Amino acid sequence: MTVCNFGEEEIEFPVEVHFRIVCVSELKVSTHVMIAAEELGLGENLVAGNESSGGKYLSYQLSTVVNSKEEMNKIDQTFRAVEGVKMVL
């Protein structure tokens, strides 16, 4: 078990984390989000979420257990690097 300070909170690893990926609602962006998840070995954990009322944005949800802060950051950075991804929460 590893303990890491995250702001004022301590996180004990391994821990289950939940990501929400918000991206432009375009087939090529969705495809690249899915490819990124597959490359991380998390393709089966990626679930399509909601589309915005205007249809411009789409969200995905991803839950997984991470073993370190570095692993959590890698997942976050991988999705943020996809062109068309607006935010990762």
C-alpha cells in the first residue's frame, strides 16, 4: 500500500478512481478516445455517457483501480492529449 497526499487529503493506493471524459461529439474524436482506452488496457472499462442537449459534446465514464499516483496521472494525461477532448474529470 502506498500513501500519497492529494491536496490536503491522503490517498491510499490501490484505489478505485472514476474518470469522466468530455469531448466533441464527432466520430473521429470518439474513435480516438476508444483507442486511447485500449492502449491503456482499459477499453472494456470505457462506457459512453450522455450527449449534451445541443449534441455538441459527448461524455465517457471510466472506472478502474490504480496502484499509484503516476498511473492515475498517466490515464488523465493520455485522455487530455486526445484532440477534441475538452476536459477530464
